[in-house]
Amino acid sequence: MPDKTYQPSLAGLRAFVTLARKHHFGSAANELGISQPSLSQALAALEAGLGRKLIERTTRRVFLTPEGQTLLPKAIAVTDAADDFLSAAAGADDPLSGAVRLGVIPTVAPYILPRMLRGLPARLPGLELRVVEDQTARLLTALREGSLDVAVLALPAEAGGIAEIPMYDEDFVLALPVGHPLAGRKRVDPSTLADLPLLLLDEGHCLRDQALEVCRLAGVSPDLGHTRAASLATAVQCVEGGLGVTLIPETAVDSETAAGELAIARFTAPRPGRRIGLVYRASSGRDEPYRRLAAVIAALVEEIAPVRIAAQAIPV
């Protein structure tokens, strides 16, 4: 039974959180700057005080017990709060003056990162950005585990413990082979997708689900092409080769049509599209700094594409 008077140490909580992220005692100890025996002792003291086994270790694996899975978000919240406290005490209470680990989904990263990386230093000179590109589900897991601070992805994230800041809305554009009868059209009805071979991204890409949702709202069952792509760039190349059509976001249009091998058509209003936002752990207590970051990113994206800035991303 747990000792009701027990107060866990910050060292024990950090050991638990870092092991949950690293799944390896050596790597976790290295990150924390302590020896493996010290790490093991800190974890053992935490487990003993709680009366709960949090980490299970075999000869090959380190993984969370069910109790560990349940308590991990709370432990992350405590260590986040401790980090904020220490930063404030040191006079460095602005999370945007220092390293920020930013995740970005693959259908956003290639199109906005170049502008972001060029523009952020002038607007947030103290920011040290570290970028990870991955699919939505893995980015959300990384956020929960504490290996990312924020992420740029399509909203709504609909994830427990994750706060969202809408940044901008963008239209979907129909990508077609050059010479296609619809090329250049500006008022294509989404129901037309019923008659076109639609190329989709692999499972796990939110753009795949969004494309299918466009079809559902238009009341059509699309002719899904036999080709699936692991990236939007590959899907575009398949379109250029005449294998079908696909949907691309407005931010991708200039980049993907630059070579002159891809044509586009635009949908009738109200045009289908998506909302892109900045997400982070609600427990981090960094709402105001992350709203500033979201506003800066949205403004930079607006400089390169005809997006619509969300009200929440407009600086006050």
C-alpha cells in the first residue's frame, strides 16, 4: 500500500519521465547527467513511496506498466511546472528565449518551414528552434511524453491534455496532370471527384482523412486510385505521370507547380480546406508565449500563401 504521507522527489519524477521517453536506462541516465545506479535508485524510491510499479525492465526492453501509463501525464505536468519555476527564478521566464522543440506534420513542413526558419530569427531572436517532422499521432505522443514542446498540425487534434491555438485556414486545391480538361478551372464542384481517380496518402496522414471528408461532404464515393503515396511530393509526381488526381493545400501550390508539370483547379465556394494550428501540453502553463509563437508563424505563412489568419493568432 502507498504511504499517504509520502512526497515524491523531483529526481524520482524526472527519472520516471525520462525513462518513459527513452525506454533505456543508459540513455535516460546520460540525458539526466547521472549514473545508471543513481537513476535506478531514484526510480526505486519513487515506486516504493507510491506503492506502484511504474517501469518494467526485461533483458531487452524497458516499458511502462499500466499504472505507469496512467501516472505519466501527471509526472510530466509536475516536471514541466518545476522547469518553469526554475526558469522564472533564474530570470529566464520567456520560453521563447531558448530551445523549443517543434513538431510539424509532413503536409505542412516542406511548404512553410523555409519561410519560418528565415523569418523567426528577426521576430524572436532568442528562439532556438529544433524541428521534428512526423505524422500527427506520433507528434501527439511525443508531446505527451515531453520530447516535444509544441507541434504544428491540422485541427482539431482532439487529444486529451493538449491545448490548441488556431493559426490559419487554407483551401484545398485539385492537382491535375497538365492538359487535363479541368486544368485552370476556378469553380469546380467537389461532386466532380466522383468521376476522377483520386490518389490518397498512406494511412496515418491527416490529409488522407481530410480528402475523404471532402468527398463525404460532397455526397460522393470517390474512385480511389490503386496508387497510394507516403508523401505529398510522391502523390504529386504520380499525378504528373497521369495516374490520377489529388488534393493539395494552398500552401503547397507554388512549390508543387514551380516545375510546370502540374496543373490545378479550384473548387466552388465554400471551398473545402483545413485549419492549421499550434498545439502543446495544456499542463505546460505556456499559453501566452505559445500564442505569440503562433501569431508569428501565421504571419510568416501569410507572406507566402493566400491563407486566412485565425482570430486567435492575431497579436493583441
